[in-house]
Amino acid sequence: MASWLATVGLGLHWLLLGWIVVGGKDARAEVVITGIVVDGRELPLPAQDGGRDPVPIRIPSTARQIVFRFEGAAERKHEQNAPRPAGEPQLPAGTRLRFRLDGRDASWRDIPASGRAVLHFVDADGILIGGLDAAMTGETPGWRGTAEASDFVPRELVAVAPDNATGMFVSFLSHDGAQVVGCIGIDDVALRCERDGEVPRSLQLVPPPADTEPTPRTLSTVWHRAGTRPEMSVIRIRERPTPHEILAFIDDDPSRYGNWVSTSRLFSDTRPGDRVTLAWSASHSLGIGGPSTATYHGLPPGSHWFRVGAFRPNGDATGIEASIPVLVVVPLHMRRDVWAVGVAGLTGAAVLVGRSLSAQRLKRRLDELERAHAVERERSRIARDLHDEIGAGLTEIAMQADAVRSEVQGVASPEATQLTAGICRTAIDLVRSVDAIVWAVNPANDTLDRFAAYLVQSTEQFLDAAGVSMRFDVPASLPSAPLAGADRHRLLMAVREALNNAVKHAHAGIVTLSLHLADGRLQIDIQDDGVGFDPTRSLTGTDHNGLDNMRQRMNEIGGTFSITSTAGRGTLVRLTQPFVCTAPPRSESHA
């Protein structure tokens, strides 16, 4: 007999497996993903064409909460009273829906579901007056497919008897609400009643034999079946530590439940205030069998598959499954590749703009250089014209005037001789002025070394003509650093004004000219041993104008002017101008 049952069972097993494999595609339609809600907003489910590349649900990575809704199609059609086509596979009875999100979940997950253990208190008339319950939720550690073969977890519920309590009873329910599906095993049920000053009382609530059918009318046992579907309550044999009966539930109906209930007069001498402890051990695997939701938070970017599978009450897979691809995408403004492209584009644009600006600056610089070269060419032309035309003409006038003066010497009247000598002197002075103008205009002289050489030469000519001794403290070798024509002209005019004052007003016997480069500036000193003056007294108009002229010329080139003088001890005029030059000067004194 046992061999025949095993053969039939094996055949049914292979038949079921064949149905799952052959009808897999149609069977998968028996589990349906009905919706997706992202941050409170319902997303439309994309239409699938049944191909191998289903259209994924696109979800932004900024989504805080994602809710998947799903259900079993059999329940849905039943609820809608829709007729089932002939031959269409349906979900097995008591289907338990589990879900998982590949890339986030390591295994299948259940919607939390619970059975209940309840300790009830009754009064003298057997009326229920209170109680306390405890939930048995999810799947216990060490679950092995059946309640009797799995590891049991000890549980305990402690309550205090309320007023008017005279007795109690215990019940175990296969679920604490609708849609629960699963298996539960209950073992080692015991009650302990404690009262102050008395010895605690204990009672072991033993299950009935496995071959009996306890009913509410059966008083020979502690337990009887109840609930909306009592046949879910069964007796199973647990092999450890020795074979013995346990209470169990095989709940394969989401809408109904089973209940193991004890007799209602346990500890019939119960009094208010008694402390009662209900102890038991349990193994269970419970889930949801109806429409449910799965919630996720903060999914990482990338591809995921949300899957819903149909399982038997004990957690065994049926192979019926529905799935949908989910693509968590990073918004454009947060994507690294977009930022990289953007940065590259901005960098390229910046390079192009930089090149354009550089080209424009270079063009402007070239234009400026061209204009400067044009000005220098014009200055060179003017210098040549002054030297060749006016300078030569004045030199010729001076030579002719000197020749006339020599011819009429001793013959002409003294007035004519004096007039002729004056013409000669004026022509010579004009020649020198033209030379100074030519030097100032010529761009070839726009360097520090040429300026210093001309400054020494012109000072020597001026003081020699005035009969004044001179000393020079000027570096023998100076760098050919650029010195703008306007700057050197104003410096030269300021020096000549100081020399003129030394000869004309100070009546100096010796004048010392110094030129030095130090601390990023060019410094020129003109010192005489003349009569000096008291800086506190007011100067005459001519003297005041000369000092103002020197100060103004230095201000125009960003320089400074200072004068130090003491009556009877000479005067020091100091002219300074910012001038940066890396070449170190070498000093050599000239007397």
C-alpha cells in the first residue's frame, strides 16, 4: 500500500512539474504586477509585446519611495466574476505571493503576516471578559518546509487575571487577519498560574492523538478545532526529541482561518490578580495570499528586475512567476558622463574663447606695435629732417656770421661787430637746441644707457660754457633697458632746470651729477656748493616757477621731485622715477 501511494505521489509530482514547464509562459500570467507608484505618483505600465526584450520601467535615481502592487490573477478574476477560459492554468489553492528585486534582495521576501496565540479569561458564567495575545510573524529560523521538521522557537505570554475572572482558556489561530497563508506548528504548550503566598500551579496542554478527530463536543481532550475553516487545524508528528503529537495549521485559504481552542475551564479557581504565563514553542512560515504591495527606498542606479512568484503555503516554489524590468536612471543634471561632456564642452568653448581673445589681443598688440613703429619711423624722419635741414642751415649761418665778424674786426663800428658776434652766438645756441631736439625725437635713444651718455655730455657742455666745474657719479656700464622718449625728455628738462638754477641763482663753483639704479627706481641727484636758500622763506616768481616746472614734469611720468637746501651750504635736487631693471649697475665716478 505504501509503495503504491509513493508511486502515485511521484507521478503527480512529475505531472505538476511538466505543467509548470510546459505551461510556464501562460502560468506566469497567473501572477500579475498591477502598478508602480513612485513618490506618490502612479507610473503607467509599458505595454509588453511578449518578446525577449521587455520595455523597462524608468525610475529616476532621485526617487525616495517606490511601491510595486501585485496580486494573483485567479483571485482578481474571481473578484471580477470573470469566467475562466477552458484549459487555462490557474494558481494552486492557497497560493502564497512572494517578491524580490534582483540587485537589492538576496532572496524571496514575504509581506509580513502573522498567526496568533491568545490567552482568554472568562467569568463564572463562561463569558469572555479579557485576554492577551501575541503574534507569530513571518518565518522562524531553521524552517525546513514543514512545521514538524523545522526548528522550534520558544515563546511566552504573561497576563494578569482581570476583575471577575474565574477561569481561562487558550487558542491558537492560523492568522490574525485576512489574506494570510502558511504553516504553523505548536508544541510544548503549558500554563503556569502564580498567586502571592501560594505554590505556583502548572498545567501541560497535550495535543490529542493523531488518529482522533477532536470536536467541540469531545470532552475527553483539552483541544478542539474551530475557526471559519476548522479542517486547517491538523495534528502532526514531530520526531524530536522523541516522536510525539503537535498542533499544526495548514492554512491554504487567504480568506479563512483555522483555530485550535482549549477547554474553557483551565484553572477554574482563577482569581483576579493571578499572574498567568502561557509558554509554547513554535515553528512557522507565513505570508500573504492576496493583493499586496512591496516598498523600496533609494534604489541605486542601474538595471533591476522586480519579480513576484507564487509559492505553496509552506514556502515551496510553484514556478509561477511574473516579472518586470526596472531601470533606475540618473537625471541628466546628475550624470557623470553628462557632466564630463559638459565640462569638456565648456573647456573646449573656453579654449576657443581664450584663443579668440588671445588672437584679438595679439592683433591689438600687433596693431599697437605697428602704430608704435609708424610713430618711431615718423620720429626718425623728423630727427633726420631737423638734423639735415635746420641743423645744417643753422650751422652754416653760424659759420658765415663768424666769418663776417672776422672780416669786419677793427673796420666796422663796435655796434656792428657786437651785432655780428650776437648772430654767431645765437646760431650756435640754436644748433645746440636743435641737437637736443633731434636727440629727444630720435627713437634710437629710447634706452637708459643712451640717456645717461647724453645726460653727461649735455651737462658737461652746459657747465663748461658757464665756467662751472663739474663732477659725475654715473655707472660706466648701464643696461640697454627701454626708457620711453617722453620720460627721458621730461627727465632731461628737469635736470637742465636744476643746472640752470645752480648756475644762475646759486652761483655754484662745483656741480655734482649722480645717477643710480636701486630698489626698482632711477634716481638722479644734482648737488651744488652755491649760496643755497632758506626753504621756509617765500621764493620769487621765477624761482617758484622753476621748482613747479620740475615737480610737474616728474608727476607726469609717475616720479617724484624733492629739494633740500641750507643757506650758505648749497642745494640738493633729487629726481626719482620707477624703473625696474634686472641688470645690476656698476658705478664709476667722473670728475
